[in-house]
Amino acid sequence: MTDHEDFFAGRTVLITGGLGFIGSNLARRLADLGAAVTVVDSLIPEYGGNPFNLSGYGNRIRVNIADVRDEYSMNYLVRGQDFLFNLAGQVSHLDSMYNPYTDLEINCRSQLSILEACRKHNPDVRIVYSGTRQIYGVPQYLPVDESHRVDPVDVNGVNKVAGEWYHLVYQRAYGLRTTSLRLTNTYGPRMRVKDARQTFLGIWLRRVIEDGEVLVYGDGEQRRDLTYVDDVVEALLGVATCDGAVGEIYNLGGDEVVSLRELAMQLVHLSGSGTYRLVPFPVEQKAIDIGDYYGDYSKINGALGWRPAIGLTEGLTRTLEYFRAHRDEYW
Amino acid sequence: MTDHEDFFAGRTVLITGGLGFIGSNLARRLADLGAAVTVVDSLIPEYGGNPFNLSGYGNRIRVNIADVRDEYSMNYLVRGQDFLFNLAGQVSHLDSMYNPYTDLEINCRSQLSILEACRKHNPDVRIVYSGTRQIYGVPQYLPVDESHRVDPVDVNGVNKVAGEWYHLVYQRAYGLRTTSLRLTNTYGPRMRVKDARQTFLGIWLRRVIEDGEVLVYGDGEQRRDLTYVDDVVEALLGVATCDGAVGEIYNLGGDEVVSLRELAMQLVHLSGSGTYRLVPFPVEQKAIDIGDYYGDYSKINGALGWRPAIGLTEGLTRTLEYFRAHRDEYW
């Protein structure tokens, strides 16, 4: 991996969705590396933004509250930036089915407005987009690599495909320097735990800390890989520093594949509190469930040497500690 | 193929984009088969709608001018329909790069508003969507079948993918009875010939009829297949009558693959007027050019027996005749 210490010191960086889970962890890391960081966030209540996520960095990170759908704000904010990490988005699968228009606005229109702003006002900025493994839909084979068929099962998945592909179109047609990372289930400090909007794991963490009950859908045998947020941050920084990554798409993935039942069991064990129970799939969840998923990350490993550094036990332990210490800010 | 005569007599049919090229040809055919046809069209000037396209059918086809982005209109119009042919769209690749937001509205938001209207007010309607071969981008192999990678090269292509995939998502999640046909270059009477927005062939037809000059980009060796509009109409009717086609995607394709230079030469020959000339690619066209394309239509041939019935010479001859007779309505 590149030596991030040297690379980002003194660089200007814009992070959309920067008060959210991954954005805030990235912003803190970049500030520690000496970058001049601006975060943009709309703080829409159902999304992941939380001002507490940047606590302790108030005088080192500039926070700009704005809606990324607004090209006028973006026209101003992108100017002079060396890097743009484009992490803003609506991530709830179910919300996208209840309100497909809002999902379209956030995941498609906003991406166009950001790319148009860059094309017109900062065509040299290095752009990294956070895509999602969700666009593969039901895996045809495992682990899923980047050439797997794209076949989303919900409106959010369709719109996230479009958001990613605009980045590729603007790269080919206009030479913008874009890369997409397709994230799998990311977890760690500063994730949304109010509900299951960001991932099922958020609400699970909250339930076990409250000594409550985790509900696992179906037989709990659906298998997943998870990435600890610090590993995602390293991948984001890594592709941003790599010229060969321009125009490319990379999967992230985890080394430990677990069933949801095993994961619930481990979480209860590590927390020393809470229980879990298998319950039938709710109808609207079943309609968009994809079964087993885990990703092949050999492409980014080959290009950057990236691999997950934080194992599941370590990552869950750190995450539980964080939310026990700061539950008032997240509940 | 199903006996359309029996099937559509007395059925109610809604056609979005029904004053446009393919929509109007379909509407006329369905009216001839005894269906009760309503067409919806926004008549946006840059698009393909032209009231003359339904000339002679004024008392047999109901015309409703409305914007398909407006869910309120659609909520009303979809009620009581047995069939919905969803053909409305913005088709210009270059316009989508100049104004990506409008393309998003027309090709994504409108599809959501149509599907939401159907889900809420007519979940049993049989829906056929007109997709495009353009979403494959630069072919990895030829002929291109439905399992070819989807990799659009422009904003219009990305949005057309999203529009198609919403139809698949609503089929899986809500049981709506949707099918997508991925059309290749369609030509014939009632196409837009004012400019190259619908296809390059429109402006070529106009130029040769005017005894003018057709401009062929590059070396003219890019190969394409073309489908005469009557064959597209038969395919639309065929999938609509086939229960096995629900949730499926089918390519159309042509038996005669021609280079653009050969096509220009043939057009000049058949018309007995006009000339053609090779010119360098305009920069913004080159950025989104896809090279050779022709499609594999064996899937729809296997399912429905569909194959193109009208050869290129016959189709071009009929088309030239039509526009010579009606140029005042189209120029």
C-alpha cells in the first residue's frame, strides 16, 4: 500500500456524506494524515449523518451542511479540491421500495450533479465513489468477483448501479479520474444503529448492548462477509493514490464468511448480553433477499495489496466498546 | 406466433410514447386488430411524437396528451387497461450528455411513476417495455446475446438500463407482469427524420430524399443490424401475448448486417438521389461510439418464433416511399 502519511499531508479533500458512518471515519483518518478536509452532509434524519461522528475534530475538519442534489452548492464546494470521496447516498433497500422517487433523487440525481460540478469546475479532481455489492443481486457463483452479472433486486440497487456507472461514463467521455469501490457489509464505530436502514448489523449491535433480542430472519444460514470500517478507509485511500485505478471498479470482501446465525451468536457472546431468535422472513424483506453473498477481493489485492487487516472478533469487540461508551449519541 | 387477430380484439391497450415512431405504428396495428387503444404522449418537441403519425385513425384511437413523469395522470390512465406498452423515452445519446437531468427525469423517474401507478391501480396489467441494445456498450463478442455484459457508454444508456431494471424489480418484488424488449436500430415510416436524435438513419433518409449529402463518420466500416418497424410491432405483440415472457428480456436483431458505408450506398441507390461522404468523427460522437454491433435474437425466436420478415431493401424502399409522400409532415 502507498504511504498515506506522505501522500495526503497538505492535500485538499471533499467528502460527501462526510458526517455519515464511513465518511466520518475517513474524514478523521485524513485529518490525522494532515489533509485539509471538508465534509458535505445533508443530515437527512433517516440517513447516516451524525455530527457527533466528528467529535474532537471540530477545529480540524470543515463541515458544510448541504444537499448534494444541489448543483449550485456542489459547483462551489468542488473547486480547489484534490480529492473527492463521494459517499453520500440513501442506503435502505426497503425505503427505496416505499419511496422510489427519493431514492432516485439521492442516488442518481445527486451523482449527476456532483459529476457535472466536477466536469465544469474541477475536471482534475480525483474521485472515488462508494458502490455496493448489492448490485450483483442473487449471486450466480461465490465468491462474487467484479465480472459477475449485475442484477439488482430492488430500486435502491438499480439506482446505485446508475450512480456508479455515471462515474464510469464521465471517466470515458470526459476523462474525469473516477474509481468505484463496491463495498460489502461494512461495520464499526459511528455506524447507524437506530434501525436496520444502513445494515441489519446496526440494529443488532444496539439490541445486544440493550440486553435485548436480535431477530434473525429465516433459518439464519445466509452467509455474508463483513468489512471493518478501518479496512474500508484504507481501501478508499489506497485507490485514491493509485493512477492505475482510474476507470476501474474493485470489490472489497472479507476473509471470514459467517452465517447470520453464527454472527448473532458471536455478537451475543462478545457482548455478554442479549439473545437471538430465528423468526420467519417478513414478506417485504423476503422479496428482496439475496441469500448467500461473499466477495472476491483479489483484484484490489493485486492492484494495491489491500486486504482486510481487522478480523471479525476484533472488529466486533471494538464496535461494541465504542457504542457502549457513546450510546447517548446514537440511540 | 400467436394469432393476434383473436387475441387483441376488444382488449384495452395503453401506449406511452404513442404518438412517436414505434408507438404510433403499434397503435395503428392494434386498432386494426380491434383493440381499444389509448395513446399517451407529451409531444416534447425534441422527441419523436407527431400527431400526424395517427392520421386516419382519429376516431379509432384515443389520444391523451400528458407527461408520463406525472404519476397523477398515469394513476388515472392505467386503470382498466389490459395491456401497457411502455415506449415513452428520451432516446438521444448526445442530448443525455448535454442535459443529463432531463434524461434522468424522462427515462428513470417516468418509469417509476408508470410502475407505481400500475402497482397501485392495475397490478394485473401486462406491461412491455422497450429497452435498447445501446446498454451493452462496446460489444465484447458478436452477435450480442442477452447475457452479454451491460456496460453503457453514455448517460442515456445508464438511464435506459435503470428504466428496464425497474420493470424487472417490480416483477420480482410485486408480481407485475413485465417484459423488456431490447431493440436494435429500428427504422420505417413515422420515424423522426428532423435530425439524428432517434437514430442516424432518420437524418440520412431526409438528406437523400432532399438530394443532399449523407455524412458517414469515420471509415464507415462500423457494422449494424436494423429492424423494420413492422417487425418490432410483431415482437411487441408477441411477447405481450406470451405468459412465459413475463420477467424476461429479449433482444431483437436483424439477419442482414451492413456497414454504415454500405447502408449509405444502398440508400442513395434505392432513392435514386443524394450522395454520401466519409467525414472524421465529431469529438463528442467519438466519445460515445461503440463500433460494430449486431444482436442475437435466438432467445425470442425460440420463445415466440419471432424473426424479421422484412428485408433491408424492402424496408428502406417502403420507408423512402412513405417520407416522399408525407415530407411536409416530418421535415
